[in-house]
Amino acid sequence: MRLVADAMTRQVVYLPEDTPLDEAAQAMRDRGIGDVVVTSGPTMTGIVTDRDIVIRAIAENLPPATTTLGAIATRELLMVEQSASVEEAVQAMRERGVRRLLVCDADRNLVGILSLSDVALLPTSAAA
């Protein structure tokens, strides 16, 4: 059984909700990631993916230099413990219709992000 901790991306990038989308996209490109956690002060308020930028902003003709992460963020933050199985995490993604889950430790501290692409990179016997 593969655990979420074995598959997740440990690099989590936090950006304030007033960050313009073009700056967020550049941060994603520069770090080779597809998502950022959106914050308001010390509080996590949402998540934005590269796909969100395309579907919710660019496709809607919102200007990336003035539209902020807060304007398009997904506010429902779904978490899974790093000790959960990858199969359990994939099932949660299916049930909720999402492509990413925030990963926490036993104390509910954010320690990573699990995406479907992380799961796809596992050996085929571990994918659900």
C-alpha cells in the first residue's frame, strides 16, 4: 500500500490573495508547480491552479495583470492526512470532483499537496 506521503509534492507555495494572476503564473512557472495556496495574512483562504487561471480568468477575458488570486480561488480546502493510502485519496478526489488535495500531518499542519499527476507518476500497481 502506497501512502499519500510517498506520492505528494512537498513544495507548497503560498501567495497573498491580492497577488495578480500574471505574477502567480510566473511563480508557478519558475517553481515548476501547478498550484498555489492563497492566503489572507496567516490564514489559508483558498487554492488556485494553473487550470483555474485559464478557465476562470483567461477564458472569461479577465485581465491577468489586475485580476487577483482571491477573485478566482477555490475556497473549499480539502485535506487528507499524509498517512492515508493513495487509493483513499484518489477516492476522495473522485467523490469531490477535484484534482488536488492538501496534505496534512496528524496535527493538521499543511505538509504538501497531492495531485492526480502525482498519482499518475506512481508505478501502475499503486494507482487506484
